[in-house]
Amino acid sequence: MHRDVLSHWLDLMPVSGRVDTRCHFGSPWRLTPGSAGPLEVPFHVLLRGEALLELPGAAPVPLRAGDVVLVPHGHAHTLHDGSGRR
């Protein structure tokens, strides 16, 4: 049986989690969480709409409803609506 990478990763280590914030945004919006603490892996689940994810030194990544983003190294990053407005 073929398993996806995330399922395999979750089998390798015990994982617990919590939702710190559930956000409902209207344009324009921007979320800039700082760096994660030790043993923390920030994640985002886009339930509706579209967004852009920006990580240091990388091109912006377009996201759409249903996408799940893990930031395994805990780097500071930005998630926004792509409008360029504050």
C-alpha cells in the first residue's frame, strides 16, 4: 500500500498539537508569526479562499482552500492575501 509522506512522517514521531488561533480575514490581511520555539512546528490550514506564503529566501507560494502548510524548521514567515496592501 502506498502511503503519503506526511502519514509516514507522523508514524515516525509522536505528535501532539493545539490550535492557537483560528482567523477569519477580509482583504487586506497579513499574518507574520515569529520564529517557533523548540520542538514546535508551525502549521496553517487554509479552509477557504486564497493566500500567499512567503519564507525567507524563497519565492512566494500560492495557496488555496484545502492546502496545509508545515514550517518544520520554525522559521518566521508571512501569510497574506497577495494584495500588497497593509
